[in-house]
Amino acid sequence: MSPFEFDDYRLYLDKRIRSEWGAITRVAEAAHCQRSYLSRAIKGEVLLTPDHLYGICEYWRQTDEETDYLMLLLEKARASTSRHREHIERKLNRLLRKQENLADRLRTPRIAVGDREVLYYSAWYWVAIHLSTAIPALQTEKSISQHLHLPPPLVKSVIEQLFDWGLVQRAGERWVFNSGNLHLPKNSPLIGQHHSHLRSKAVEDSLNPLSDGLHYSQMQAMEESTYQKFKQLFLQSIDDSLRLADPAKEERLVAVTLDVFKVF
């Protein structure tokens, strides 16, 4: 479980400790406090000190970002004025936004907005043709044209431009993927059209009765804390999917789209 799912450090401690048999004794030792004191702190009868909580974060090997978040939650719980709590809330929100920014989360190179990037994200087929060259069965202009249902002249012109940019390289009559671990930051002016292109393809695939694609949409009313947990759940699923996909053999070109957002 992620600390970012919680808005109270005590709730996180309680759920984490309950999930590990006999954990409360070990956690109390890590905090350098009595087990009874830790139990009272979790119930809200007393407050942990920053040193207590930091010891727990070290024991659980929380990341720097997770530790910062939990320490801020503790500071919020200890704050005695509304102005102080509001100040901490702003810092917590900044941490949450940073943690939800996939460009930061995935630690991929940021792309500056220039003529190259505007062209690369101008249509879905630029990314598709580029990534197709990582698949051995799709490393010729003819095979890419056939599999993506694109005119051969279009494929040829895109590949030649990718070659000029150094994103693909020539190997005889084949075009081989050379570079491209790119991820647009959340505030990029190109991010909207990139999402739009892939979601249009997703809708197109959902209308194909022979497709084995997975498509799911829902709208549901929920409380704010559940919404935050939803986002953390899907962020974790992105991390898990990348750990699965990164070492996988390149055989298929797969599109993945995901949206979790407030309608109201």
C-alpha cells in the first residue's frame, strides 16, 4: 500500500501494521518508543514525534517522497492553528501532484516543445511507426504499411524523418529502433492531442467485434478519500505493468490508455 492513499499518518500506520503479523512490536522498536505508546498514537490519544515517525519510515524503507509525505501528515496533525494546517495542506498537494506526474514517476527524458516534437505528436501513426521498428516482424516499410493499414508513401516519409532525427537506424533493407524512451510531461501543450490520438484508436478498436482488446469505462460517485485511493491504485498498476513489459520480447504493438479524473 502507498502512503499517498491516506490523508492521516495514523490511518496508514494502522493499516500497514495490521497487514503484517506481529508488526507492532517491531515498529515500536524502530520508532524507539513503547508499544503501548505507539498503540495510543495510532488511536489518536497521543502524537508521535518526528523522530518516532522517521524511524518507522526507515524501518519500512519508504522512499524519500513517501517519507516527506508522512512527515508532513504528522506536522499537519501536530499543527495548532488553521493557517499552519493550510500551509501544510498546500505542501501536501504539491507532493501529490508531483507524485502523480508520470514524467517524474517514470523518470523518462522530458521532451522540449520544438518543431520535431510538434510533428512527432501530430498524428498517432508517428509513434506507432517508430515503435513498430522495435518488432523484428515489422522492420520493413512494406510490413509496417500492411500491419498499420497506412499508405506506403506515408510510412516511407515518416521513417525517413525518424532516421534524420536519429530515432531509427538502417540495417540493410530493415529499419531498426534506435532511441525513443520518451514521455511527455503532464503540463506539455502536446499532451492533450497525444491522449486524444490513442483514445480515438481505443474507441475504434472497441467497435471491432473480432478484437481481443480490453475496454472498460465507468462513472461512479465516491468520497474524496476513495478518489485519491483510486488514483494511487492505478498509478501502482502502471508501475507494475512497466515492470512486466520492459523486459518482454517485442512481438506486438500494444496501446494502453487509462483515465481517472473528477467530473464534478
